[in-house]
Amino acid sequence: MPKIDPAEYQKRLDRMTELFSGMVQKAGEQAQTRCPYRDRHDDCTAEFKCRNQREPRPGAAAPQCGHDGKFDYRSAWESDPSALGRAKQRVERIKAEASARRSSGRRKAPER
């Protein structure tokens, strides 16, 4: 087996990061306005009651997703508004820790 060149390996990792970062950014933007429980047929796949659910189409079992993409869908089922703030803080902390690890060359994930 040929020896792996660390510089070439890092170059390939950087290229993969470049390729996927655009997809991740687009998914993040879309996640702000598209219900994650809405499938490609506009059926609701949520295992809980959501105020955006509509009656199923004739002959369909699953309720329709009534989300129109023009609002932040999370308010439809969040009962604790402060949970969103805590989640955002946690995501930012995790991002900062990951960035610090990348800068220092460490690869180990933080303990939860």
C-alpha cells in the first residue's frame, strides 16, 4: 500500500469541505423556512400533532403539510420559546469548539 502524503490528504479534505460547504449552507437556509417533516409529496411525516397539518388527500393516509414556506415552522410545535435560544447557544458553542479544534489540529470530538 502506498504511503499517504499528509499534504495531499489535507488538500483533498479541503476540497471536500469546499464542495460540501455550499450544500450545507443551502440546507441551513432552507431549514429556516421548510418544514423538515414535509416530504416531496407534501405529506406530513411528523409523529406528533402540528397546527400546520391538513386533511389527507383522498385515498392517502398521511395528513398534508399545510406549511407554505413563508414562516419559521418551528413555532408550530415549540411550547418553550426559550428552548430555541438555548439550542442556538449550544450550536454556536459546538461550532466554536469545532473551529478551535480545526485550528489547533486536534480531531477529537468534545465530551457531551
